Amino acid sequence: MDGIGNPARPVGSAGAAAGAAGRGAPSRPAPAARAAGPLDLAAHRIDWLERRQQVLARNVANADTPAFRPSDLSSFQRELEGAFRMTLARTAPGHGAGRPASAAGAREERRTAEVTPDGNAVSLDREAVRIAETDTAHALAMAVHRSFMGLFRATLGR
């Protein structure tokens, strides 16, 4: 229970993760499949990294929430495979039934090394490493995007 009498719940999805991540923008859905050019690929990677940063910020924000399980996005490679997977026509109701083509949302982690007595499985050390990896990957994707934009500007004479 909080101080007002409401039941305790994880800090969450609406604005807390975006605020904790340092971004004021609301979360965006996964981008649709685009052309596989280097500029589009860099932009898609940046979008994925921003969504991952929000998920990781939510994990850190809930480090003291009882029974909270951390989550993470599926790998960028898996997201790309899902984004560019072709959908087959179904000729009969039971044919082709399988898992969905895209799993871009956050998924709860199954393997957790340590769980506190209150059931919380967030490891701040592990989350800090993931946040640092995400930040480094974001800087690289931004550098690639800037480089290609510079090439386009040079080509156009600007």
C-alpha cells in the first residue's frame, strides 16, 4: 500500500520508464519493416535501442518492487528476422498455424541468477552493464546515420 491507501504496483509503462530513461517522449510501437538500406537499418537500430533503454529503465525503477521480474527486448537480429519474414497464404484453417512473425515487445526474463527474499529478481549490476551496452550501440548507430547523411549532403552539394 502506498501512503494514500492504493495497492503497491510496479513503476511503469506510461511515463515512468520514459522519464527514467531521460526521454520525455512516450513509448512508440515497433517500426514496420522498411527497406534494408544502411540508412534505414541504422534508423531501425536506433528505434530498437531507444525501446530497449526504456525497458531497462523500467527494470531499474522497479529494483525494490516485491515480486518484480526484469524484462528485455528480443535481440535486434531476431527483430529483423521477424520484420522481414514473409507471411504465407493459409489454404486451410489448421495449416501454417505457428508463432507470430514478430516478437518485438519486451519479454520477461526466465533465467535470473539471484532473487531477493521478497521475490524481486532485478540485478542492478546486470542492468547497468546492459544500459552501458545499449548506450555504446546507440552512439555507434548514430555515427553511422550521421555519416550517411553527410554523404548525401555532400552528393547534393550542401
